[in-house]
Amino acid sequence: MSATKRLKDCPTHKAGWTLVVNGVAMPPETEWEATSRFGGVLTAVVVDKDGKPVFDRPAYIEAPNVNVVAYGRDRDGKVRVAVIRQPRPHADDPQQPGVDGHSPVVFGQLPMGFLEKILGESMAEAAKREVGEETGASAVLRVTQPAYPWHNPNPTFVKTWSDLFFVEVDLEKIEALKADHSEPIYSAEYVSVREGKDHQGAVYRMSTANSLWFIFFATFPELWQA
């Protein structure tokens, strides 16, 4: 049984969140949902163990997706982990609080993406595809998962979970196939906790990436020093 109910199923609950459409506030009891092929946002009322409404907050639902740690060993046997540098326009700049119109914050993150339902692929196939698309890796050596292979980016408002995968690749094949050798697709860059950024200004503060890297090294502690 879900710990939330739809607003329509809680007729006595006084909603705390109001939908505003084109500047017009909808009635508090309005049941609403915004959807796309990537997910949706909808009304949700948190209930206690007896099913009594406690409070409401919009819930976010993502389409089936994967979060991946892609890694391999270089010619010296050193483990290198894939780092994707990607701008995230929705994130405010914490150094410019309340300021809009700034350049997108660039995050150092891991490969991630949605399941291609049209292709009928499995979650493992989606993980391999994302690694290929986002890091240039074409030779996959093995695909594994942690004992509890799911990840919730923020359970305070996200209902759905991501599937977690660890994809080991052949770095020699990547070096042979990669056209732009200046692009730091595979790197082993270590940033201090105090700094929080790499030399290109990418911020290592995305909770999804940091959490999965933690799970990865907890699963393979021997790779931490490798």
C-alpha cells in the first residue's frame, strides 16, 4: 500500500499546494497532473498508518531509467571512472542566490538515461547503450549490479526509482576509437571536499552521482586503491 493518496481520495483534506495556471490560482481541491514521456508531476497526499491525510506535496514520477558507473583499467592497471560534464539549466547557482539568467551550472556526473521502450531493450541493455552514447565506449567487458540495485534521487518528493548498474569497459578500445583525444571522457580526477569543482569548473555536488559512486566503491572496495 502506498504511503500517499491522490487528492480526490482525500475529500476532507485541505490542500496546502495550489496549482496556478497562466497566473490564475485553481481551487485548492483541484486534482492535477503534468505528464510527458519522461515522467510526470501530480498531486499526492501523505497519509499515516491509518490512512488519515497528514500533508500534501506534489510527487515526481520518472520513466524507467538507469544510473551507471562506467569504469575500466588503463595500461598501468589503474582504475578510471567515467565522468560526464553536463550543464544543468534548472539548477540555481548557489553563489548567486535568487539570480536568474546566469550560465547553466556544469556538473561532473555519471552516465544516466531513460529506457528506450521503442527498442524493447532491457535495463542492462539501456545501461550499455548509455555508456556507449555518453562515453564513447563500445567494448563492454561485464555488467554488474549492487545487491540492492535501485536508487531514489530524493524520496521527499520522487516516487520512482532508478536501476543501478556498474559497466566495466575496455579502455584500450576507447582510446583507439575516440576521435577527440582532448575530451576528458575517462578521468580519475580527485577534487577536494572543500573545493567541490574540477579544473574545468564542473561541480561535484550532484547527489545522484555522489551516492552511486559511494555505492560503487562500497561494492568494490578493492578498486578504491587500484
